[in-house]
Amino acid sequence: MRTCSAILFDDAEAGPQLSLVDVRDPRGDEVLVRMEASGLCHSDYHVVKGEWPFDYRIVLGHEGAGIVEAVGERVSDLQIGQRVIVNWYASCGQCRACAEARPYLCSSTKANENLLPDGSTPVTHADGLEVRPILGVGTHAEYAVLTRRAVVPVSDRVPAGVAAIIGCAVTTGVGAVLNTANVRPGQSAVVVGTGGVGQSIVLALAMAGASPIIAVDLSEERREAARELGATHALAGDDPDLQQKIAEISGEGGADFAFDAIGHPSVTERLPEYVRNGGAVVLVGMPAREATVAFKTWYLVATNKRILGSNYGSSNPSVDFPAIADLYLAGRLPLDKLLGDAIPLGEYPERMAAFGASTGLKQVVDYTLR
């Protein structure tokens, strides 16, 4: 048993709180990871705002990387001291989706219940209230006990901060481009929302040879960042002539693909207007659970436009995490450019409170900072 600091969340009124918890030793096919870095993600913001409610206390955080400290008796393929990336959607390995190598569609994972595969939680608090690590990982803690399926080894040449964001934002964005949309060289794309996921989409589009790449955001700072990452054009999200400008830049009345990296209905419902006939809208940003959008269905049918959902970048983390790490090490995906502030765990509550107004680069908790 280890006592460590963690970010706990009871409800939106109290907000996230830094507290001490006890984390038990790993058993069976479990792994104890000492966290090195953990990214702030918009999915956590949905929880903090009360848009994804739970009726129990949780440890926040799902985007992380760390060092293997101990393993259960059934784990023989990991070394103590090895760096790993956290996979926040540990699949069951047995359902039809898993058999088809589509773990992002797993129907039997306990991650959706914020539990380990055996239905347990490895975290306890002195006050006796039930504590569950979000998605069964809870990376905003100094230590985490994870199922073996939730950790993917990575070269220690990949910095901890980069490894952490590969675990969520990068794989979600890169996978949306390469796996879900299968973008080919010369195809055009619009990216609406250039936060961590949107910036990853821009990087992947540039690597895939897409052109033009049109970044759309309300923030001038983020539009400029998108240009530095490979966007050929950057437009203001509140531009009244946005649709017309996208049509003119793409040259075909619209782009081949429009990526929604925000997930807000007001954004999503407009995306079909940004793609050409036969084009595709790719929904990447996570919305509130009850969010709905109205599309003109006759219009979609008549123009042969497609709506594609992209959960976790349609990725297989055991394959895609190492592949993305290799692209980074080869200089083809400069993921360092996505990293902004490194913060100590104790600053998380105030940073998350201001998250909705953030306009910079990716914020990452660095566990070496105090």
C-alpha cells in the first residue's frame, strides 16, 4: 500500500481537490505505475463542469505516462523501471470488436464503469467514501494501479510529456486522420478547434500530405500555432463569411474532410456546410453526454456527404502508440511543439477551473515539480 497525492472529484460544486489517497499493490495482471506526466484534457473538463456526472468520487486524469514500479504475479513482459504510456480504454480482449482488432469499440470493458477488469478499485480514502479512478486509470495521482492492457511500453528516448499526450490527444487526432478518415496526399481538410486534439489533427494532416489545411479557431494565438504546425490557412471561427472562404480556399465548394475537434453542437451542426459533395465530416471532439445536433437529412443524402464518428482515433493503442512514438523519434511528428506549460499536481484545480478559456498549448502535469 502506498499513500500519495491525487486529484479527487466529488461534484461540480466542490470542484477538483488535491488530497491524499492509498493505492494498493498490484496483483494478478496488474501494474503499478509511478506517474511522470499527465495531460489536462477536455474530457476531464466535461467531468468538472458536471456534464459527465458520477454518483461516486473519482480520481481524475486519463492521459499519462510513467515508470513501472511493480507488477502482479501474472505479468512477465514488463521490466521494473520501464517507461509506459497509459491506454485509457483498456479493452476486454474477448468481445467481437476486440477480435476484429477494434478495441476502441469494446463492449465489455470495465473502463466505462471506472473500475479495473475484476470490478475492483485500487484506490481508497481515509474518510471511507468509494473512490474510483476515472476510466480505470486515474492518472492525476502520483501512483496508479492499472490492468496490463492499460499500459503500452515506449522507448525512454520519448520524453515523459510527449509520451503522456500520445496516450490521448495525439492518438485521438492522428488516428482520426490516418485511421478514421484515411486522408490521402492532396486531399483538403478543415480543422475546427485547434486545442490539443485539433493541433494533433493538423500535424497528422501535414504529415499525410493534405492540402490545403484550413485551421479554424476563435483564438488568434491558436490559429498562429496551427500555422506553425502545418496549416496552410487559418480562419477566425466567428468570421461571418467562414463557409464562403472555406469554399474558395478548397476550390471545390468545400473540403474533402471537416474535422470537429470541439464537440459542441453549435460547431458540429455547421460542419456539413464545409465539405464538398461526397466529402466527410469527422466527429472527434467529445460532446456533453446528452448533446444533440439536427442535420438536414435530405441534404446529406442528396450530396452524398458522410458523418464519421472517431472514438480514440479508431486506434489500437498497442500498435498505434509505438508507431506514433517512432514517427516522433524519426522527426516526422514534432510532438514537442504541442507542449505548453508544465505544472505541479497542486496547480491542477486552478488550471482546470480556467480550462474553458485556455488558448495556448497543451498543459501537462509534471510530477517532478513541487
